[in-house]
Amino acid sequence: MLSDLRIVEIGEGMAVQVAGLMLSELGADVLKVERPGGDPTRGTAPFANWNRGKRSLELDLDSDQGLSVLREKLAGADVLLHQFSPAQAQARGLDDASLANAFPRLVVCGITGSPHNHPDVERSDDELLVAARWGFLYENDGYRAGPIVWRYQTGSWGAAHLAAGGILARLVERLQSGRGGVAHTSLAQGMLSQIPLVWARNSKGPMPNPPTYPPGPRAMSMQLFQCKDGDWLQIMDPTRQLDYATLPTMWDVLAEGADLSTEEGTKAAFRQRPLADWLADLRAMDIAVEPAFPMGEVLKHDDVRANGYVIEVDDPELGKTTQPNVPFHTDAPLKTGQPAPRLSERGDADWQGNPAPTGSNGQAPHPLAGTRVLDLGMFLAGPMAPSLMGDMGANVIKVEALTGDRLRFMHRYYQAAARSKRSLALDLTKPEAQPILERLIKWAEVLHHNMRFKGANKLGLSEEAIRKHNPNIGFSYVSAYGQRGSRGDWPGYDSIFNAIAGWEFENAGEGNPPVFNRPGTMDVLSAQSCFVGTMALLYAKRAHGKGYSLHSSLLGVSAFSQGERLLLADGSLTETWHLNSDQTGYSPYHRIYECADGQWIAIAAHTEGVREGVRSVLGANETDFVDAAKVQTSIELLAELEALGVPCEAVLFEDAMNRFFDDPLNRELGLVSVTSQPIYGEIEQPGEFWDFGDLSMNIVHAAPAIGQHSDEIMREMGYTDTEIAAFREAKIIG
């Protein structure tokens, strides 16, 4: 699908490596540049997984000779993906201006901690420090008061997908203009891409703005129950209409005196029977439910294996392993299964094949200006992908039922998934709607939906029906469990996949009961995976005239998110790191500390030299660090640590959401978007997730009202006002 693309990757951070992995597995030739002696994480599970299928070249980029070799590689490359800050890049002659002058067709993506155009861009890109700096520790759920560290790497997963999708958007634009350019993003923007589900403000409407988090403990266990055998059960019934008393197993429990009238009584009732009994009852009723697994166990899941979401790899250092696969099924040939390279393996080889095509038709105002996207999805996992494309200038038509997307009752979730779209309300259950659907499919370059196949087929949205109308359309589909196992038509929501991926245990901290995760991390990751896949479809269609299909799923991204754990030949899981029990961090040198003034600071001391600086401030005994921090104010402690070169940050905590939206700098830099909507009034959301340099973003459409643009879209499809009125009278359109 991307076999004509040549990518140079420089960086040891997770986001850079995962972005490179996705592009590599979609067909690109990715050359990983490593420091002398190689990436320090060689021999670990994350290195083995995140660098699969790449080539390796050992270079000293602090030397003229190393930079000279790099420039030779860049001369034939399409993309440079790196994690240098602007100052670090400039010191090596790799700044944007120098690269544009030397390699005008090169696309450059730098992944920094803070956004590329932000004053903090030169500060540390450690994920914990970025989260502290931007206020994201405010949103995590915990067993104590104050800021809570999250184990799930929100910023890195988000930034990896934003980088891969942004690179492909810039390459799509290059097919028109013939020019390269930048597609920068950051860990902070990766976090911002997750947070719109809870960070948004409306000036009016049915849902009030979220209140400031309470100061006390706030561990959530929404529809999360422990069973008799000690296992945990995660149910997701979005409408909350399931009456637990209707479960056959509950009849016996009620007969024994259980009381479901209180939350504690309901929890006690579920503890009376083993997990298997509850799973059988709930699945028979088509209720979304899964056990809460420890992290890594999902790699053994039957449907993960059936769908190819794991892959057998003979790693040169770890031996035979079972690894998370990229969560894509496609009819394009992929090169999955190649192990991570040995140091300098195939790195000296020249680029193979013909250069990727470019155009000469002038520059577009936005990366995806002129792109036509048809979105028939619902809820969040999937529909957020066309929204991201709309933010970049694509013309996105959202087709929804006359009653609207069923996510609309969760207003901020809907706003996050429907921004930058126009709405056509269309009743696809009526035969008279099919000619309208046919015109829409013929109009579109790519089409997305996330319906269960059984329902989609009834509405004329099987792949066969879609391709009958437009044989070369790019078709992007998101399901819950994938289509190759036994659960292709099972329901699925974010929380149950967080449960089976182990994140409910990992985010709770060692030894604690699992916690319900907000804000929809697997839903958002699934949508972002769909975004990368859909952008690859668009590039393939534009570059080669071929319309491929690509499927991803919540189960697939749940497995993909396990990349730091692999199954070894003996069936054991590789070790990984965990959040401590008080949810303050991962070690004495990588965590947050409360200070005498009630404020918190975060530190990230990853080398022995830096750790010596921490000890000189907090004492020689690591067990005393917590008490030592509490006798100094946060300002004093930060000053001492910074003077010794210890990466550290003040933790922005209280009222973080409102402080983000009220910051004039965030508004000036486009990090806050402000749009207007008939129901919600003025909507404020996290805004631009990329810096495209000379190309602007295009966030002008708020999440639409039901059928808000029906008439204008119908006219664009060639219908007259008389025909439109007749369709409305017959309740075909709304």
C-alpha cells in the first residue's frame, strides 16, 4: 500500500518508533538510524516489537561524517521522522528551513514534548513531565486525593498515530503540489487528542460544563464487579437499562437474600458466583462484557490469534516470540512478520524501487483540501478518524439516521467525534434511500463505517455493495472483535477492551482493584488506528489509482497496545514496569512528589548521573525521598533540582481544563478551537493536533445538528429543491 515510500527514522522514544512501525508494516521502507553502539533498549520487548521490519544504520549524528551519510540517505527519502527539538535539529543542520532548501520534496515530522511552536518545546519530552506540565494528571482516576499518574502512555500512543497520519496527509498534498514540508506533532498534542471527550466547554445546551474534579479520592468502578473466584468483570451497557435481576444466575443469588437496591448490595451479589456464570448470562443477552485481564494476557486470547492480531517472530535477540501485530486487515500486501533488525543490518543498502510520484498542480491551502470522505459510522471508535481528516480540510459528509447518531446523548463525546463534518440525515432502512446512498458512494474517495456487518448488509453497506457503485473507493471499517474469529458480530465498547488489555489493572497501581478508565482510551486509539489506515487508503488511491479495503478493531488495538510485553517461546510474558500502589509513578526517580506548600512536582531522572543530583537534594536514602520533598516548597525544590540538571516540572493540577482553555497563548497557537453550533452555542475544544508550517488547519465546522446540512448536500448530489421536499415529506431525509 505504501511500498513506494522511503522513510528515515531517528529517535528512541516510543512515539517515533511506533509511528515508524505502522508505516513500515503498511509497506514503507523504514531506515532506523541508531546512535553508536545502538539503541540502548536493544534486546528488550519494546525494541523487538516497535522496530519490526525496519532496516538499521549506525551513525554518529554529532559528527560531520555521520551527518554527511545521513544527508545522502535523505536525498532519496520521502520522509524524515525524528524526535529532535528545534534547537537540537538546528545544531545538526536538520532544521526545517535547511531541510526544505536541501530536499524540497522531503516531508519532515518532528515529535517533541510540547508543540513545535510552543515556548516549552525545548523542555523534556518525558511523558510524565509533559503530562505534569499540561495538566493531564488532573484527569486520572485514583485511590487518593491530588494528581494521579497514569500508566497508559496516552501522549506517546496519540502522538505516534498523529505523526503517521500527518505524514500521510502531507504526502497526499505532495501528490498535488510536488513539494514536501512539515507535519510536526507532540506528546502534548497526543494527550490533547485523547482529552476532548472530557475537556470541552459549551456556552449553552443540555449538558453543563464539567465541574472541577473533587479533591478527594475518585477511583471509578463503573459496571465493574469482582466475582466469587476473585476475577473481575467489566460490563458496558451505555444506556444503563440492563436490569441485573433479569440475569438467570442472579435469580438464584436473589433467592439467597441479595439486595440490588444499593451499589454495595449489587457488588456483593456479583461476588456470590464465579466469572464464567456471569459471562454466560450477559453474552446470551448480547451485552458487551469481558473479564479484566492482567496486562499481556490478551495476547493469548482466541480471537486475537484468529484475527492475526499477534504474529510469530523469530527475534535475533529474544528468540521465538509471539508479538502484538499492527491492527490492520487489508487486501493490500503487507510485510508483517519480519523481525527487528540487528544493528546496522541492511542499513548501507541503497533505496530500492522507483521514487514515489509527486504532482505539479500548485499548493492546496490545507493538507486534505479537496478530499471527499463519506462517514457512516456511529459512536466514537472509528468516526473520530474522519473528524481528524475534516480538521485537515477534507470534505466529510456524516450520514446518520433521522433520529441521529446514538452517541449524541453523550454531548462532549459526540462533539469530539463529529467536529469538522456536515450532517445528512438519511433513513437507510427505506429502499427509496438507496439511490441517494449510491450517489454518495460514487462521490466519495474513501468511505468509513463501524456498523456490525449483519446490520450494514441490510442497509446496502456490505463491501460488495459499496464496490458495485464505486470499485476503486477506499473502504475503511472498524469492528469490535475483528471479522476472522468467532465474535465478528459481538458488541464492544471502550471499557471492556481496556479491561481485557490490562489497562484497568495497570492504571490502578500495583495491588489495587482495577479502575474504570476515562477518557475512552481504547475507543480513541481505535479511531486513531482507523485514521492512519484511512490515510494510507487515500494515499494509495491518489498515488496509484487503487482502492483498497482496510479493517481495524477495538480488539486489534487492545492487542497492539501491549507492545512492551511479548510471549516468549515457553509461553511466559516478558517483564515490564508498573505504576506503584499510591499512583505517584514508577520508581523513586520517575514519579511525582508532594511538597510543603501542598503543590506537587514531577521528576524524570533516567541516568545515574542525574539520579545523583536527585540524591544530593532529597538525601542518600531513596525511602526518605517522600518525606524530604514535603519539607520544601515546590518552588524551592524545583529550583534546586533544575540547578543540578534534573528534568522536573511543577504539576499543573487544580482546574486544569479551564486553565487550558483560558490561556491566551493556547488560543493564539490554535491549540484551542472555538466553533459555533445551534444547540451548544460556542464550543471550545482542544484544537490543532499538528503544525503543518505553510499549510493551515481548517477547524471551522462544529459537530453538526441532526441533518443540519441535508439540503445543501442533497443539492451537491444533484437533487432539486422539489425532490428534496418530497424526500423530506416521505421521511427519507431529515
